[in-house]
Amino acid sequence: MNTSDSSRMTRRQALRRVGALLGGVVSAPTVAGVLSGCQRQSGPDWSPTAFSPAQNEMVDAMAEIILPATDTPGARAANVNRFIDAIVGESWLEEDRKRFMSGLEAAQARAKKQYGAPFGELSEEDQTAFVAALDEETFGEDAGAPDRENPSFYRSFKELVIVGYYTSEVGATQELRTNIVPGYYDGDVPYEEVGRAWSGAGT
């Protein structure tokens, strides 16, 4: 098996895991972006192309809250923010990019209105509470059915975080066993579809 075949397999496995973790429905933009083969950039000189520095800081912090470091590295160590920047900036259609960026700006504005400061300046406790609220609204019992073609910002974001982690070297080799902010739970998901066990934060 060559490197490209292995990479495609890893991306497809990641998509299957996202489907299992988030209720079996993965949005079309995420599928298209991941299967396009877009690669995150590495190196100390990296800078975001789709996001401003403040937006990148927010993406990085939110990703780490969703997949924090425990006994294994978290989203930040896996450079998930770079993956999301590449997908949004290079692989997505313009309409999908605009919807995501609009949602990111709206989330930033909401954080500032709710807490009186930009997301990046909030305490870790407030950042975690903010992300947990978004998660509950998107995946909680009162959340509506997901729109696969036009997903909400946070649904797209969480999908990309998980796929970005599992397609990283860290995620593909160590399979993070950690907490996810409370969201969709399905007790009937076959173990082989998920891999290692996951548990909801706050439980």
C-alpha cells in the first residue's frame, strides 16, 4: 500500500468515526473537504490563511476544549487548527466557506456580548462553558435534525475537529482516549465503528 492509499484510508476511517460519534450524519462540506486530500501545513513558520490571528486563536482553543490533552495529546498538539484552516481556505466551496466564517464571527460576537471580552481573553472556565453551551444547542435533546447540505457552524466545527485529529499523526497512531464536550450519545453504536472508548465531559 502506498502513502496516498494509506492517507485515503485514514481519512475515510476518520469520517466513519465522526458519523458514529455524531449520530451517523456527516455534513457534505466536511466529507468533500476531507476526501479532497487537503493537508495541514507544518513547521514553525506556519500562519493561518483562512483565519485572522484572533480567529485562529479561537479555533485552536475551542478545538482543545472539545479534544483536550489527557494521557495522550489533544487537538492542539495535533495541529487541528491548521487542518481546519486548510480545509476552510482551500477545499470548501465559497458558499460553505462564507457560512462557516459567518458562524465563527457570530460565535466570537456572542462570546463578547455574553462575557464582555473576546473568546481568546476569557478564562478557561468561561471558554469551556461557552463551548458546552454551543454543543448542547447543536447536539442536545432539543436540537433539531441536522442539515447535511447546510450544517450549522458548530456542527461543522466539531466534525472538522474530530476528523482533523484522527487524520493527524498523533490521532492516527495513538487514537485519543479522552473527553468530548457533552453532545450526541448513542449507546448502540458498534464498538468497531468507534475504536477506543469515549466519555462525555462533565459525567
